[in-house]
Amino acid sequence: MKGRENTVTGKTVNFRGINDYSLRQLFKGIIRIYGEQHWWPAESPLQVIEGAILTQNTSWKNVERALINLKGLSSRDLLKMSPGDLQSLIRPAGFFKNKEKSLRSLLSYFDGTLESGSIPLNLRDELLELRGVGKETADSIALYAFNSLTFPVDSYTIRFLNRFFGANLTMNDYEHLRSLFMRCFQKSELMEIHGLIDEHSKRICRKVPDCSSCQLRTDCMYFNG
């Protein structure tokens, strides 16, 4: 795939080697290393929604602590709580005042539909209109809670693709990358590759990468550059 001009920044974006074939080869390689991740780690659509809000600007370990506090509570139980009581439950995830408002907004939107499993029409567009819901959060909820065909692009995805393919992507390229992954993979594969990239980025391809331990380094532009 050749470079193209980003309509937001005006710069030419380099997608060096990122195409359907190379992404599928990457998927085969990374799943051989880590196996299936069965991501998202949730038992219900409600837990996906909770996690998608709580994971913003914090580590998943902190999210897990907050999710333990929410376990066993239905969406209507949470909506009946006072802001202070709900904030105390999600405090371990940080930014608890803002996240309480965002979570309450989402739960109000889904009130009465989570248990039925019905998918609202224009789900992604409607989610993006809610407080505290950006593209990554909306796509995470749509894919993992409602099995909709979409792909959440996060900072791990950008960093890993830039290093592996020698690209210069930013979050301004979100929609292009989302479309590329959606074209290349089926829904079940999209769920897996998102989790696999995140796992690899947490273990190996960190801010300071551990290239010596990376089993993908033979094909990595960053390592071989």
C-alpha cells in the first residue's frame, strides 16, 4: 500500500507493506506465539461496557480491581446508585468522577436492552454521541459486547504497526486502519488480533521494546532497520 495524504494533518502517511496479505501473515505468526486470547475478558455485554469505560487512561490491573467491585450488579442496580456510591466502586480505575458519568450515560442508553442482547440500529454512530465515548471505546463495545463487524484501533496497534512495518501512522489514521482490518479479517479474527497485538505490546513491544525476546523480530522493520 502506497502512502496517502492524511486529510487531518496534510502529511503523507506511509503504510509501507501494510495490506491484506501482510496482515494475515502477521496474524498467523502472532497467534502461533501467544495462542488464542479469547479477548475481551468479560462474561457479559455489561462487563464489556464497564471495562471499555474503566480502561480509559489506566492499566487493566486497575480495571480488574474496579470490576470486582461491580460484579453481580446489574445495569439497573448501577443506575439506581447515587453518583458517590458508584464512584466509590470504580475508584481503583482512576478518574472515577468522569468515568462514573460516562458509565451512567452508557447504561442509560442501553437500559432494558442488555439482557435481551438486541443490537440497536446505528449502534456505533449513536455510541459516539454519548459522553466519554470515543472511537476506540465505541468499537470495543460494538465488537465485543454486540458482535458487530468493526475494529478498535488503540495506541498499542499504532505503535506495533509502525515498528513492525516501518510506517508512520497516528491516531488520525484511525478510520483507514479500521477499514483495512475489517476488510481483511472476520469478526472472530478481529477479536483475536486486537487482543494479540495488545498482549504482544504489553509483553515485548513496550515503549522501550524488548527486541531480543521478540519472536517476530526477523520480519520487523524496527529491529532490522
